[in-house]
Amino acid sequence: MDNTFSREQIEDKKKAIFDAMGTRGQKQILKKGYEKWDPFQEPKDPIDIRKDKTKRTSQMLIREFLSNIDADEYSNTYAQAALEMCLGIINDEERTRGMFDFAIWYADLLKKEGYDTL
């Protein structure tokens, strides 16, 4: 935010923005922490140049993933689902995080109990 505002003015504006939001939006902010929330932050990079922790774009990741699988072994639906998961991970979506965490947990459970993975 512009440095011409005092900390108190910034906090007042932040509270005004928060108070004007719907209950659902407020709950999301409170869940992550009101103090950490910055309504004045710069927007995220456009999706096509956003990168993950390995510094790869979604296109790089999905291309690398699918190249490790025989093309005859997967369908368009499979590839689309992989792309959706990829984008969800890069965008740090809570829904995708839940699916990802469950998949890891389930693969570990199968391994622990002596089953092959899916």
C-alpha cells in the first residue's frame, strides 16, 4: 500500500474492507489469520507464468508428467484431471491440497498393508 498513509490509516482501511465483506469471505480470512491478511497486496502473476516451488510452470510440469507415461496408457480425461491437479497445486487451492494429501496418505496406507497402489 502507498507509504503516504499512516499505519493507523492502513489498519482502518483494512478493517473497513473486512467489515464490508460477506461472512464467508471473513471466515476464510479468519481461518488463515487476520494479521497475515493483506488486502492491499499485489495481484498474483498471470497463470501462464506462475511457477511452483521447483520453478516450473504448469505447462512444464504437466508435459514432464505425461511424458513419463505411455500415451496409450491414459485418456484425455486422465490428462485433464492431472492438469487440474497441477493448476490447483500451483495456485495453492485448499480443495486440491485436500485431494493431494489424501492421495499420499492412501498410497502410504496401501503400501503399509502390503497392497499394490491403484
